[in-house]
Amino acid sequence: MKKYLTLIFLWLNSAAAGDVQFEFHVYRMEAAIGMALEERLITGGEAAIGAYDKLPDFVRQRRITELDTLSLTAPPGDRVRKASKETHINLPAHEAVDGLEIEMTLESEDGSIDFTYYAAYTNEEKDQPIERTVTSQMQGKSGVPMLLCRWQMERDWLLLIGKATGPDIAKPASPKGHILYIESGFYPSATSAKSGRDMLASTRIPCLSGKQGRAEMTAWIDDDNILDTDQPGFRVFLDPDLYEDGTVRLTAKCGYIVQAGGRTRLENGERTRRLKIREVSDTFDMQEGVLAGRKSKIAALEDIDTKEDNYVAAFKFVRAKAE
């Protein structure tokens, strides 16, 4: 019996030793601070750790605002789901956690920490619920903070940052895959896109070559005549492939929908809010750090035909820095 108890004890210790502790934070900040912080997180190593360690000071100085935080433990191979609060917000299509919710699967842990994740941050602003989501994959190192998503709409700039702490490893391995940080944004014109000015909405997420990722921001309107996919906001689907020469072929679908003011009458006679629906769907051959994009097509509710617009959806990628 003593022998069996010893074996069970060793098995439990081994299972616990493979667990990884995660911390997630959502911060709101000005664009200049956000861009500088993103670059340090993408650089990784001491640059990322140093920037992350300064965040509490920035919060105290009111240079940034911590909107929510969440901690969870992920055993390898198990899907884990946790929310920061027990309260919920009733959206037109579904119910969402009032705050941060994370669902993730730790795929392996052998010096690098590999995981797939879905994150949602939902809150009410000016009596309108705003839901922000991201679904992607990531590979990181124990103790090094990671940029998991940037959500930007007009002047509203939010970052989702994660940090994983795994078992003690003498020499952590470098991430095995190719992490591509892909920025997707909508601009009012090609000139604005080229100069990097007047970005209306954007996201920046890590993607693995050959794997798909997506991010969304939805300002929900409670109107039965507006489909879920036609709700105001920004959404992007990304499917990148990294080639040996360092270029990327990116298949992207991107949409930007805003309220146009006033109301319109549908074919069934009902009246609903007027929307401008802009979309881009294309495949781009891209070089690192170089913007690629094209003009969008615009339509309104129940429009069958679309026309080309001056608005531009643009994309840019950089590879995670190798240490």
C-alpha cells in the first residue's frame, strides 16, 4: 500500500509540475504609449519584462488605466475557461461576461509555452455594450509578457497582455513556430494609410504561420433588423503563410461598419438605423514591415450591389524578435 501511495503522490506532483500559471490584463491608453509598449512586447526578453514591470507605475501616474485582470491555471492538454466577474451583459445575440473572459488550451510545455486562446472583453460605454474578442495561437516563454491583442476604435486604444509562468527550466527553448504580429486597419484614404494617419479602427494580434486568427470589436445595437454580422464595428479574419524568403502570403477578410445617421426603410416596410458597410476580401503577398492593402467596397443594409470606396483596409506584419 505504501508503494502505491508513493506512486500516486509522484504522479500528482508530476501533473502539477506541468501546470502553467497565466495572468491577463486589459489596459486602456493613448496611442503613442500603446505603440511604444507594443514594440517592446514584440521584442520580447528584457525589453518586454522591463515594460511590463513599469505598468503599475503608469497606472498610479494615470498614464494608463487597468480595466480588468484575470489569473488562471492551465494544465497541459485541458481546455480552461475563466471569467473575471460573475455578472453578465445581455447582448442582442448572446450573453457576455461583464469584463474579461479567457478560454484557452495549453498544447505543450517543453521550454516554450504553446497555447490557443479566445479572449473577450465586454463593457458598457455610454449605455452601449462594446464587445471585443480575439481568437488565435501563441508561443511564449515562461516569465516573458506577451502582446495578445490590440483593439483600437478611433481614440480608444486597448491592449490585452498575458504573462505565463511555467515550471523551472534551466534553459528555456525559443518558440518553435513563426510568430507573426499582424496589424489590420481601416483608413479614410490610401494617403492616410501610407502616412499612418487617421486610423479609424485596427487590431494587432499574433498569428502562427499556417494557422488562422481573428479579432472583432462590436458596438451592439438592439435591433432585430440588423444581423449579427452587420452590427457596427470592426472585424478581421487572417490566414497567413510564411515563406522561406521571409515574405508572407496573407488571406484576409476585413469589415468596418458604422452608423451613417438617420433611419432607412427596409423592403419589408420596417425602419431601421442607416449603416455604412465596408468590406475587403483579398490575398496579399507581403514583405515584413511594408503596408499592403486595397480600397474597400461599400454597401448599405439589403444592398445587393456594392461599389468601390475611397476607404482602405491595410495590413502589415512583423516577425517576433528572435533572442
